[in-house]
Amino acid sequence: MEPAESRTTNHQTEPQVFPPALLELIEFFHQRLAGEPFGSSLRVTAGVLVPGSSLPAGAVPVDLAAGHQAWVCLSALTSDSWAAGALQALARGWGEVYSASGREVLLMEELAVDWESLQALYDLSADLQSALKPEEMLKRILGRAISNDPSLRAVLLVQHNGVLSARAMQNLDVCENLNPAGGLVGRCVSEQRSLVLQGQHQIAAAGTNSEPTSREPWNGATSLALVPITTAARGLFGLLAVWRYDQALGFDSYFVRLLEALGQQAALIVESDRLNRTLLESERLRQEIFIGSLIQQLLLVGAPPKESARLEVATLALPSQTVDGDFVDLFAHPDGTLDVLIGDVMGKGIPAALLGAATKTHILRALAEKALEMPSGETPSPEDIINCASAAIGPDLVTLERFVTLCYARIDPAARRVTLVDCGHPSALQYRARTGEVLPLRGDGLPLGVLLSERYRQIEAELEPGDLLLLYSDGVTEAHNAQRELYGEERLTATLRMCSGLGAAGLLDRIRTRVLAFCGDEKLGDDFTCLALKIRADGAEPASEITILSSYTDLEQMRTWAAATLGSEAPSELCDEIRLALTEAVVNIIRHGYREEPGHPIRIRAGHHARSLVFYVEDWAGEWDMATIPQPSFEGDLEGGFGVFIVRSIFEDVVLTRSEDGSNVLQLSKSRKL
Amino acid sequence: MEFTTETVSGVTIVTLLGETLDASNAKALKTDLVPVLAPGAKLVFDMKALRFVDSSGLGALLSCLRQVHSSGGDLKLCEMAKTVRALFELVRMHRIFEIYSSREEALRSYGAEV
């Protein structure tokens, strides 16, 4: 996180800027430029450009939604021509990307309104879900309008650039573009109601006089039904016309209702098509560096606070083929607590990604607002923050028919406690170093955007040094292999248990490799986002366990750990013996269990027993038994085989068991002698 | 592991410079020592730097011993730390190796003048 002073927002003059707001703008620039020659001296400032006001010195304008403009500048660096160039380039990139994305969000909003009205009006047919091309679907709709009666003609006219042009026709070859203000069309449009006419004379006389009706395709028809199609978002969308020449049979009101419904359906198809095209266009944009970095930087804070005396934090994000709405954030508080946020917006595409960014912004705002209400130095509770953010973003989500699952957790290393609010997100997992168990931290909150009246409550759990917390998105557990088998929470739990000693970053690295190995050639269908936190041991208390990889070079690290675990009061002979015996046990696992294949975990845990020293050495090498290793020779004629003998000589009790998740646990005990 | 060699009155003294001889470096040491293990060589391994030896390290030393014995030479150890000595005793290798507390004693055991 960049320092707080690099962010300047003016809440008084800031208009309603739908995502991303100024914070995101700053983040976008900051993240793009942070690694460059500025180093940590970089300060990005942004503000809303109020109409009529002038641009601050050295700032560049940036376009936001609905004609709003913001400015961005890099403090104290404006004289640097490279910086000025970079700033200009980023401003252009941002503008391009943002305007394309903004259009889509509006489009989604429009469409959601249409969907609602449509569903009430007409039960959508299976045609809509089929993979037909839009022109083909429109033609089918017209086919239904004329019930495939060859004596009927039909046309769908769609308004575009001020004229009505034919998008689909039945039993008709040509249709000229029509003026929406003239002829029968003009009357239908101005009266905003369906027209049903019978007899050539009546049809000819019915049009407005402003323009001759000769160009209208139904010229000379004996019966005509003309239905205007309007949508809430666009007003007049177009017209649907059905007519015949040979019979004087008229159209009844039921038929007109059917045409109205079909017209709405046609509108939906055309709008979906428009949306798809825009999405395709953004797919192309996405290839460009700016959108890539926008999505990534907006949704995933680059580097978490790495160095903390008490916490080790790591994040992992593997984007899928499509842009998803996964997001992660971390907020460090002055009191030493750390808030972590992980969330997932239902759906895909840039709109989902931007909703993720908007949710993040709302949560950050909720945090800031609630903090103002608190006595100084106190931090608002996670449930207050989420309830406040939910009140702000919930109605938008409901309108858009989208929802967001998230988990907001506060880690208090001093109080050794985690407090979290679960909004329908996959459960956070806690590895307890003391017992070696993994427990899910499950709340019962609904996703944001499901129920506006939902009150979110926080749950709490104790944390101890060595404990690990894993927060993840369902892209992790729902990653699947070619047999459509899911990776699942069980496998993830086993991986967490197995690799808990590797630290936060090491754990995430193992999760990544294991999930990708599980998936094989299958691509990740969903974003893959994880956040891991490890509670560091205090100086006084050594970590009760260590995980090393199956490499002989890791032995020294294990011995250092063993000596620290035993403490400085332990007799040095005892310390030497334990270090030797553990080395022998681990070497056997590497040599005979993993057959010297590198990269497999071995976990060594010290038990807490008053009368005896107990160590558990765990491996995942499949079933293998120390007993199969040949006995040593004490005559000097064999070079190996002493390992097991040494382990058994030093530890009085050596028990090998297979755990439920398929690991081998070697329990080594030795009574404490004074 | 690095080591130095010097010859005193026909005895080659190999000073092992590492603190640790375990599974991570035993094999490499065995290979590196091959040129030293000439037929009939009289060898002393000075182990005063070593703080930790495991059974793999012991195996490497045993391998050297067998090799020099088979060609009519000998290998003696000296300056062994207490912790290392404990391992040798645990697996009774103090009965297989000749172990001297000082380099001089080891040299004298070859009849060399010190």
C-alpha cells in the first residue's frame, strides 16, 4: 500500500463517479509508475476537475464517466520529461480503457432493466438460449409472427442514426430505410400505440401527410398491424409490421399483443448482440497493456506489506482466460491490526471486474466513514464496515442483478485473534499449529446484493503463533481436471496441512503447483485468487514446526529449527542427539520415501509434553516403511544403513502411522531426563 | 566441502574445512577425495572444523577407509569434536577407525617424525 498522503480526494466536490473512483485512478498511476526510477519517492495526486477551473500545474486531465474529468499529477517530478511523457501516455490509456468499460457498465444496467420488463411481459422462448446468430433469431421471431403463413409479410425495423432500417424480413425482398417521423410509421411512433388497419383505402389514408407513404413496404396491403417497440433505456427501439394483400381478414387484439411481445424479444436480441459486440471489442482492448494492467492493478493490490514482525502475508492471483471479478485488498491499521479482503463478483467480463473495483472502493469508503465516527485511535469493527458498505452498494447490485461474495478478516497479532465477516464466500481455512488441524471459519452471511435487509455479523477465532489463515476464491476449489473432478476443499485442506510450515508465500506456491498439476491440461475456468497469512512466532517462542522440501540442502535449516525448539537450556548432548536423529529420519524419507525427487514437503513438528520430548516427522511419499531398510553392519564393510539404527538408539519410542489424508507420520519420543 | 592437503614425512594430512558433513555434501566429498586416495597412501583426516556429521557423512569416510585399505594404505582420523565422536561411538565406528586426539599423535602412529 502506498502511503496515505499520496491520496488526495475531495469528498465535498467529488461528483458521483461510478467505478473506478479517484482512489483507483491514483492506484492505477501509482502501480504503473512505482517500479520506475522514482522508487519510493513517487507521490501521485488526483482530484476532480471542476468545470471552469484550471488544471493544477504539471497535471494532466483524465476522462471519467459522464463527461466528468479528473486530473492527475506526479509531485516534484513534473520537470522530468520522461515522467511527463509517461503521465501523458497513462492518461490516454486510462481514458481509452475507462470509456470503453464505462459504456459496458451502462449497457449492463440498461439490459437489466429490459430483462425485468421482458420477463414480466413474455416468457422467454428456448430460441433465446440457442446459439443461433442474432439475424437468424430475429428471422425466427418474424416467422412466429406470421405463423409461417406465406400470404403474410413481416418486417422488423430498428432505429439507428435517426432512420428506421430493416433488421429482419419474412416474405419480403427489399425494404428501404424509413423516416420515423413520416407516413404510417410517423403516426405509430407519435401516438406510441399499435395500429391495426384494414382495406387498401384506409391504409393509404392513415399516414401522416408530412411525407408520402409510397416508400412504406406495406403500400397496397389490405390488412396491416404496426407495433412500436420501445425499451425503458432507449425509448423508441423500432417497429414490427405484419401485413397481407390478398384477403380482407383483419388482425385481432390478441395477435397485436403477440406482436408486442415478439417485438420486445427482438429488442432483447438486438441489445444482447450490441452488448456482445462491445464485449468483443473490449476483448481486443484487453490485449493491450493498459487494460491488462488496469484490471490487475485495480483488483489486486500489487505487493502486500511484506515485512511485519508478527505477520507474514502473501497473495496469489492467476487470471483465467476471461476477466473475472476477483479482488483482494489489505489495509494496515496504526494499532498493528491488518484487515484483509477477498471477494468475487458473480459473472465475468470487464463489468464484473469493475464491480469488483467498485465494491473495494465502497468498502474502503465505509472504513473511512466509520473510522470518523470512532474515538481517535480506534478502528471500526469488520461487521460495521461491511454493513455500511452493503448499504451503499447493495441497491446498485440488486439493480444490476449481480452479487458479490466476500470475506473481510481482521487479524490482531497482539490479541492473537481473527475477526471476520463472511458474505457467502468460500470459508477461510485456519491451520492450527498446536494441533495440526485445519478448521474452516464459516459465517452465515449472504452475498452482497442478495438481500438488502441482511445484517452481517462477525465471527471470531483464536490465533496462535505458527497458525496460518488461507482465504481463497472458488476458482481454487472449483478448478477441475479432464474428468470434471473438482479440486475441492478437502484437497485444499490437505495441501494446507501439508505445507503449513513453508510460510505464507511457500504455501501459496505449493497450492498453485498442486492445483495446476491436478488440472493437467485443463485451463483454469475461473480466476484463481488466494491470500495466506502466517502468525509469526514471538522471539520468545520458537515455531513449533517447520516444513522443509525433500532436498538434502534443507537439512541444516531443520537442525537450526530443532536447536531453537529445544531451547538454550537443553543439555548440548541432548541437542546434538536430537539433531542427528532428526537428520537421519529426514534423510531416510528423502532417500527411500521420495527417492531423492526434489520439491516434496516434509514437516517436522515438536509436541508439547511435560515428561517427554516428542517429534512428529510427516511425509507424503505414499506407503513406505523404514523396516524395509537393511540393517547396518558394524564391521565397516557397508557404508549405509545406520540411519534407522541411529533414530532408534536416540528415541525410545518410534511409531510410524498413516494419517487419514495419506501421509506417513513418524512419531519419535524420548523421555526427559534431568 | 573444501579441504587442504599437505605432506609431512610421507603422510598426507587432509584438513576438512566444512562444519557439516551430511547427506547434502557427503557424495561430493567422496568424489573430490578420489585423487588423494592413491594406492598405498598414508592418510590423516584432520576433522577439527567439523561440528556435525550424520550417517551419510560417516558412510563417505568409511568408503575412503575401505578404498585405502584395499590398496595397502591407511586412513586415520584426528581432532574430532565431541559431538562427532558421539556419533562414531553410537554406531561403534570408533572401533573401525583409528582416532587420535591430535594431528601429532596421528602422525606419530605412522612412525613419522614430528
